[in-house]
Amino acid sequence: MTVPIQNTDEGLVELIHQNQTTAFHELYERYKAAMLIFASQRVSRDAAEDLVQDVFLSLWKNRGQLEIK
């Protein structure tokens, strides 16, 4: 079965380029837990939550420049 393009990371990034907040939310939900676990291994839980939030905020603010290689 082929995954619809909007469900791939690349498809979500393309939709985020078009200011689609639902695509951004999907990408956030897809990666926040893993990023939080990774960050929590290096800093406190509170700091990890702030870092993850900052990363996603930066991603949204710079959405026009996103590229997946």
C-alpha cells in the first residue's frame, strides 16, 4: 500500500510551506515525543520541553525555507 504524499514528512513539509497548520500539527505530533525523550536525556525535563517547543516554533517561523534532503 502506498502512503499518501500528505502523510509523508516531505508531503507535510510541502503543506507547511503553504501555511497549512494542520500539517504542522501532524509533524509536531509525529516527532514531539521522540524529541522530548532525546532532550530529556541531556537536560532537565522542563528545559527539554522548552527546547522542543523552541525547535517547533523556529520550524514554523522559518517554514518557507524548510527542505528535506
